[in-house]
Amino acid sequence: MTSNSDKAETVEQLLETPDLASALESEQFKKFLDQVPIAIAVSDVSGPERVVYANPEFEKLSGLKAAKLAQ
């Protein structure tokens, strides 16, 4: 079983990923982020900035649906 400190360390490593938006092309990676107990939204800023992913915790916190943000 994974401890909370192990989860926190994993999340910190994840957030340091330089090209997180590209990593989101993997469905497995998205499923992992959906389970993370913190709110995460990822934007692609290579052109006009747009949200490319928001996890369920972000939806709860913001009151916004990920699909609406990604339009």
C-alpha cells in the first residue's frame, strides 16, 4: 500500500515534468491524474493558451467541468 508521503512525493515529481501537456496524450497518465488527491489543471501555452486537462478534484474546487474548459 502506498503511504501519503509516497503519494505526495509522486505528485511533486509529476508537477516538475517540463512538458506535462504532451504527457497527457497517454490515457494511462490521465487515469493516474484523475486519482491524485489535489486539483490539477494543465494548459498548453505553445499558441493561444488553452486548458488541455483538468482532473475531478479541479472540477470540484472550481465548479467548472473539464470539457467546458478545454473548448
